[in-house]
Amino acid sequence: MVHDDEPVGLDGLRVEFDDQRAVSDAGVMLVATLAKRLGIEVLAGRLVRLRRGRPGAANAGRKVMALVFAMVLGADSIDDCEVLRAGRTRRLLGGWIPAPSTLGTFLRAFTFGHVRQLDALLGEALVRAWRAGAGPGKDRLVVDVDSFVGEVCGRLKQGAAYGYTKLLGYHPILATRSDTREVLHIRLRKGSANTQKGMRFTDELIARVKRAGAEGVKLLRADSGFWNVKVFKRLEQAGWQYSIGVRLQKGIREAVQAIDEHVWRTIEYPEEGEAQIAETTYGDRRLIVRRTRLVGAQAQLWPDWRHFAVLTNRTEDIVIVEAEHRDHAVVEQVIADLKDQALQHFPSGEFSANGAWTVLGALAHNLLRWTQVIGLPNTTVRTARTLRRRLLQIAGRLTRHGRTWTLHLPARWPWHGDYISALARIRALPTSA
């Protein structure tokens, strides 16, 4: 008698790739269902209008979705999209899935203007997702702006260059939502782009957030690379709060040195260090300064105070403002997630194709986040890799009996309860036109 738990003799085990009913990464059905409810494919077909007659111009909506589904599953190259064509997986994704070569031709047909069409798609998807329950509503919205260097392999990438990290790559800029880790706005830039270059997208970010329906207090946080008086004025005009780091240039340094020694307040800091905060003004804006130094045996390495300054228009207590500004570091989790999937590499040699890939990578990241926020609203926000492992990367078989299709997933799956709950909530959403 053979028992299910009896070990398998691996050396004598036959292997055949012949199961026509198998579904690779069956959990992607969750994301596909949400995308259908939000009408992403129809919207992409409407907004992405490549020039008629160009190779790859047809069926833009379906091609966009194929790329997005592959990225949701962790694809970092066009060839990885082939996994969507395994077994019956494509039946869960709305049918026809283009070959990787077709998707490559599609991306190479993009110009800068077409990338802006994808950017409009990202914005409209944000509007629909927030209306479906993922938005902040009247609650406070905290936005983090940052940039990163996406390293590339090979010297034939158009626009790739050596930037401040001395690595060959691109220099994207992005704005993220701190609590849900969504990407609100993103733009690919040349590798040699100055950190502030492209900060005019602040206007686009403000307009997008307003259109999406954020009605509460809005706070933008950024590090000293984005110190720009024009940005301060634009945020003030729009009624936004901000806390943005500033470099210790001559005027800032003099303002810091003028702070009375008795004003400094000690705050909690790791055991190996000491930190104090104080505030003054720079021009007509509030300047908050944190100074830190090592103590104990480590003090010999850095005995002097190191200063970190922030300009803000917030009026709350200095301890709250300074602590929340340090939380700006959560944007690094979003960057890590993007690099762990679509933006680990930029697959094309053409800049506009990589620009399109970047925006689609952000859309895929957001769909995964919205799946969690809408489907499992009371759970802790986890890394994208954890969400994929628990909800998407599930082996399955798709069968049909009579007129009923059934997706068979593994018995005793540890997170089957979360999967069923998320699917029920997403299916309850109305379908967008």
C-alpha cells in the first residue's frame, strides 16, 4: 500500500513536460481579476496609440497586459514573458499572450511621446484603484520623492552613463506613497542626469494626486538632493506640507552655528551614538537640525558632531517633524522591490523602450500592492517578493467539466485563507468601463 507522504525515489523519478492543464504561477489570477475590474487593458488600448503601420502597433492593450503580468511575477527581461505561455496559464489572463519577440518589437516602437501615454495610463489606473478603495480619501497622504541608479550591463544602452555612484546605468526619479508603497509617479532619466533634473514633475505629481481624490493633508518628503526653492514655492501654492533636506552650504552652516548650545534637545538614538535636535530659521522658512556623534569606544572614529538639516513648512512639534522626516527612508523599500523585479535590468538598447519598461514596471508593482491593499486591507504591508511567494507563485491545474472551469491549487497551502479572502473582495468590485 502506497501512502501520499511516502518519500519519492528521486533518482528513479521520470520527468515529462506534458501536462497541458498545468498553470504556471496560478495565483496571478488575483492580479488579473483586479486588472479586469479596473479596466486596465481597455484603458491601455485607448491611451496607447502607436503610429499606424509601425511594427508592433496593433493590440496595444493586450501587449501591455502581457508585460505587466510577467513583471508582477518577477520578470526582469522580455524573455521572461515566455512563462505566461506555459500550459493553460494564458486562459487565466484573458486569452492570447504575445511571444517575447512580439513584445520586444512593441517596446521598440515607443517614442518619448508614447511613453507619456503610458504615464497617463499609470495615472488613470491610480485614479480607478483609489476609487475602488485603495486611496487615502480624507486621511493624510505622505509622499516620498527619491531617485536611484539602475545599473545596466553593456555599453550599448542608449542614454546609460556614469552618475554619482560611478556605475553605468540610468537615473530614474520616482514618487511613492509611504504607507502602501505605491509608485505615484516615475520617470526614466539618463544616467548622468542631475538629481534635481526633472523635478518639474512636481506639478504633474500634485495634479495626479488631486485628480485621484486625495482630500486630506498632503506631505512631501525628500532628501537634500531635491533642495530647490522653486519646489518649495510650488508646494506652498498647492497647499502641501513638505520636509526636504538641505546641504550644509555657507548660509545653512552659519544658521546652524548660531543656534544656542542650550537649545539642543537629546532624542533617542542607537546605543553606539548620541543625537540632539534644535531649530532655527533660514530666510522665512523653518530649519530643523539634527546632530549626531558616536560615543563610547566608537567615539574615536568620529568624535565631532555631524549635522543634518531639513527645511519645512510644518508647524508641529520639532520631535514629531524630525522623526517623521527620518521615516523618508521607507522609499528605499519601494526601490528595492522595483529592482527585485522589472527594474533589475533595463532590457532594451533603446532609451524610449526602457522608458516604457520603467512605467510598466511601476504599474505592475502597483497592481501587486493594490491586490494586497484592497484584497487584504487588515494585513501588514510586506515586500513584493513575499506577496508573490504567498499569493501568486502557486502551482495549479485548470480543468473543465461540462461548462465549468475549475482551478485546482495545492492542498494545505499555508496562505489559502488569505487567497480566498482577497479573491472574494476583488470580485466584489464593480468593473470599470
